[in-house]
Amino acid sequence: MTQDFSADRDARLLLLWLLTLLVGFFLNLHAVPLFDLDEGAFSEATREMFERGDFLSTYLNGVPRYDKPILIYWLQAASVSLFGLNEFAFRLPSALAASLWSLALVLFGRRYFGQGAGLAAGILLAGSIGVTLIGKAATADALLNLCLTLSMLNLYRFFESEQHRYLRLAALAAGLGFLAKGPVSLLIPGAVALLFSLSSGRLRQLGAMLIDWRAWGLFLLVAAPWYLVQYLQNGMGFFEGFFFTHNSGRFSDAMEGHQGGFWFYLPVLLLATLPFTLPIAGGLGMAVKRWSEPLPRFLLIWFGFVFLFFSFSATKLPHYLIYGLTPLFLLGGVWLSGKRLGTAAFLPLLLLLGLLLALPGLLDMALPQIKDPYAQAALAEPERHFTSAYYGGIGLALVAAIGLMLFRRRLGELSLLATGLLAVFALSGVFLPVFGQIQQGPVKRAAELARGLPGEVIMWRAKLPSFSVYREAVTPTREPRAGDLVLTKRHHRADLPPHTLLFDEGGIVLVKIDPEIPHESTQAAPPTGLDAASTERRRGAASVAGPAQSRTVAAAEPAGTGRPGALDLDHHPRGWPSGAGVAAAATAAQPTPGLGRDPGGADRRTAGASAEADAGRTAATGVAVSVGAADNRSCVPQPLLSVGSQCDHLRPGRRAEPGVVKAPATGGCTDCPGDSGGAVTQRGWGALAGGYPGWRQSGMDRRYPGYSPRRALALGRTGAWSQSAYRFPAAVRPCTAADRPYWLPYGARLPAGDCLDLPARRVVDRGARRAAR
């Protein structure tokens, strides 16, 4: 009877273990976009192997990648050859390695502690959220942990039996680990073997291990050839980059901002082992009490060395601790066997699921406190991502967890072990797909768009290697040039040259840098309402003072029907007309020299003109300093934004072309929201006394599209300047009807003799106006 109950219990544990492996490591393996930076970097390096036809060296966006050795790339390449270039293929080697890692622990635990304890240890490993995350990540960590586990478990069997075949199996696994991630696969087994020998008086066995030339030969046979090839191909560059920078350098210096205090890994331990906090703590306490026994001592030294070594390391990453969690899972499985559980054992899972359920609301409350503009944009409007399916999935897991807690006495330790299945279901089946779409969905969609566009694509101020994977092409990182397609983050857009917006989602933008404006003249019809003498004077002045960029805007409607005729706006600094001149010369022109769009929707292409090339000025990044409208019925774009960076949105329900503002034909005004909610609202259209339509500025943000940080140009309702990017002489003459409008480049100085027909000047700095003379 007892044997039947034990067999039935073991069968249930076996089924639960298999289900936990399947859900934790394989569920949605294909459905979540690759995460940057790590998954994108590994996957792109593998993809470039096929592109280059070189399967010995790794490159990331055309640059040699010395971060990690070759084994994971070979396995990913084999998977891609079978299943194609997709997320499933890149992640499959890690999922298989994690499954074998759990299997190795099950077999070892069964040998030393019995079938139930071994299966329980395997479930603890596969059901913890830390292992789940790296077990389905397209990186080298799951493979390294498999190699470390095989090496360490065979090393203990050598100490126990003194059979050298176990030592050679340990050396083989260490060699594969060295080929997967480098010296750490030799450091941890070597240090643990030394400490275990010293603490238990096994120095003779330690000596036998050190002089076993067959074990060393097997290690070198596996690991050395590829390193030798790299030395012959790349010289000391590879060794300096890999061994010194990315190994010893990580211990001595914090790399890429990954740093923390000495106790950094204590909260990591609690989070990585969720929802099994109780059995892990119980297993640790049991090992301390059984220190005199060799296996608990070996396992405790293994965990302790990893915890302390990486706590002293300057570079701290959460997954480093997982190298030492395998012994804790084994100890926890032993401790849990036959235990009577209270409700406290289920609290970690309930807290985890409760946090996931409340996460959308917490993000909404925390969003105003987030300083990173990219994170702000990515997390904006959480209700778009956290749908009813999300709440339903987490809610279902929460109900099941409560049920397990209520039936814990009938199910025994099986009830707590099943919480791991619920945890990985909530993580892999519900949370990761949503989080992946929030963080990586925009990158993937931008890449798919860029893949079909002509021109060179670059990344600028962004490290998103998954973009190259999905675009299926190398994406270099450099400064933008004319004609480039540029992937960057939205808050950097204001620092780009003139451009057209092609994609904007989740803080990621894809833009096309405008081509350089040719220095050739395009004649335009004389503007309606400006006399011929005034027009001739403007052209003559332009030819004397320097190069002129000419822009001709065709009228959408004949003059006199609500919109004026064409207006020729030279980019050479000259004055603008006041009074009736502005009223007559009002235009719906966009400020972009390359492409505009009139209120009726017709395309307008413009060309520049150059009179003299010796003045050394260009208006490629110009800003209009004149604006007008024929009546107060037509709301038109205010040409005050930097070239190529116009507002991208109209009032709710209306959408403009990327990078182009199109105003409503009649009535109302156009609201253009900025990156962080700022808006420029146009009001009071019509020719005012003094010649300038009134408008107001509200919520101007330093990241507003078209404005460099702390640089904004605006017209106040009273006709006052608000500026910080423009320089004016102390004394400026007032404009007359004979003066003409012009475009003023950012940072340009108003030339002596030019006019300023405004009574006051004010400075706008980060949205705050302050009086200045």
C-alpha cells in the first residue's frame, strides 16, 4: 500500500515536472519579440554569420564582437538552419539547455536523496522565475548553467568515489562551458573544489585532480582550438577584448553602469527563487545544520562562493547569481519532501500574482515620476497593452493559487510545487508577451518598415541590435548624413538634421534625413498684395547680402477666396512686412524647405536658390519669422518649427502625413502635442494692428518636436519675441511695408540693418518665460 502511494506520488511529481518544463521554457517562445540588449546582440551576431559566411568569428553590426565565445552561436545557427530566422529558432538552444539542466539535477537528486526529492528539485529549478527568464532567453546563460551543473555534480562524484572518469566528465563539461562563456566555467569548479578539499581534509584528492593530464587534455581539446583560431585571425585584439575587458575587467570595474552595493544579490536571491522562498530558505538552514556531511557542505560552498565572489565584483548583473542557485534548488527539494505546509508558504506566489494584477495601475501612477523620456514614451497609455486577456490570465492563476492553498493538506508538497507551474504560466503566458510588445514591439515594427525602404539605414544614440535582426541587415551606428534612414529614440529627434518622420511608436522613431537642398534658383510668381517695387527690392537685397534659399509655395486657392496667392520666402536674413503687408502676404506654408502640404492637402515641393556662396550661411535648419492669415476662418500651420521637425498630430481624430502638419480647412485651430504633453495652440487668426496674428504657447517642453533643448522661438499675443536660440543687436530698427519676410536659421545673428517689428523680446528657457533685454 505504501509503495503504491509512493509510486502514485512520484508519477504526479513527474507529470508536474514535465508540465513546468513545457510551460516555463517553451510556452510563447516564438511569440515575444527579442529583447535588447542581450537577446538582440546574440541573435544578430548569429544572423551575421550567415550573411558573412563566417562561422568562426562573431560580428555585431559589422564590428567584431569579443564579448562571448562561440558555442551558443553555433547552436543558434544550427537551430536557424532548421527553423528559419525567427524568435523560436534563436531561443530554442537555451530552452533545451535549461531542460537538460533541470534533468541533470533530477537524476543527481534521485541518486543521493531519492526519486521524490530529485523531482522536487527539478521542479524548483524549472518553476523559479529567475531560471525561467534565462531559460527562454537567446543568450549563453542557460547553456553555461547546464555546463556548470554537469561539471560540479561530476566533480562531487569524483570526490566521493575517487573514480577519474567523473573528473574527466567534469573536465569535458568545463571545456564546453569555457567555449560557451569563458573562464567562469573553470573558476567556479576550481574554487569550490579547493575550498571543499581544505574544509574536509581531502587534499590528496585535490592533488590527484590537479595532475590528471587526461582530464586537462580533454578540457583543452574541447576549449583550446577555437581560441587558437581567434588568436591567429585577430591577434591580441580578441584576447584583450575577451579575457581582459569582458572578464577580469568586469570584476575590477563596473561596466555599462551595472553596479550595486555589496548586498545587491540579497534581493536578487529573493526575487529569482520566487515563488519558492520557503523551501529555499529551509534548504539553506538544513545545509548549515548538516555541515558535517560532505554533500550539504559541497552544495553550501558552491552557493556561498558564487554569492560572495559576485558580491565583491564591481560589475553586478542579476543573472550572475543563478550560477550558484542550482545547489539551493537541490537542498530545497530535499527539505520539502514530506513537509506539512502552512499558508505562509503560498504568500510569495500570491504577492507575485497580486503585483502583476496591480501592475498597470502602478505604472500609471508612477509614470509622472519616471525621468527617462524613452521609458515615459514606452509606458504611456498602459491600458492599450494591459487588456482584459491580461487581467483574465493573471486572475485565473490567482484563483488557482488560492485553491492550491486551500487543498494543501490533501496534496502535500505537491500543492506548493504546483505554484511554480502557476508562476511560470503567469510569466511566460501572460506577462512576457505584453511586456515584450511594450518594450520591443515598436523596434520590430520599425525594422519591418525599414526593410522595405531604399537608402542606408543607421542607428543613432540607440543600442537596439534586434532592429538589425528583424531588418535582416547590418545597421551601423554613426552620425546621420543626408538621405539616411535613422533609427533613434524620440527624445533625440530634436537634435537631428532636417528630416521626415516615417515611424513613431513607443519612444522609437524612424526618420529619413532630408537631402541637401541644391543651390539653384527657382523663380516664383510675385506674391499677391506685395507691390513690384517691394519684391524687386527684396531680390536685390538678397543678392548683395549673401546666399539666399528661395522657397515658393503655391496657393491652395485663388487669392480672395480665403487664402492668398503664392508667396516667395527667401531664407536670406531680411525684414518682414508689417500691417497690410502681412495681411496680404499671409500663407499656409510649412517651414520645411523640402516638402510642405497646404491646408487643402496638395503637395508643395520647393527648391532653394543661391545668389552668392561666400557668405557662409544656409537656411537648411531655418525657422520662419513671419506668419499671416487672410481671415480668421482658416486655421493654418504656424511656421515657427524647425525645418523637418513639424508637429506630427492634429486635433483628436485627424492625422497628418509623417513629419507634415495639415490644418483643418475651416474653423477651429490645430493643437500639436509635444513629446511630453506640451502643446502649441494657435488662436485669434487674422491681421492685427502691427501685422501679426496672435497666438499663445502652452506647456512648451524642452523636448518639443522642432525645438532644440532650451531653444524655442515663439510669437506672443502682444507681438513679443520669445527666444533663446537667436541673437539680436541691442538696437533694431522697426520694419516698414517695404521690408520682406525671411527665414532665420537657429543660432543666427540678425544682421545689422535688418528690422524687427516687435515691441519687446522675451526669453523662453525650458518652458519658463523670463524678461530679458
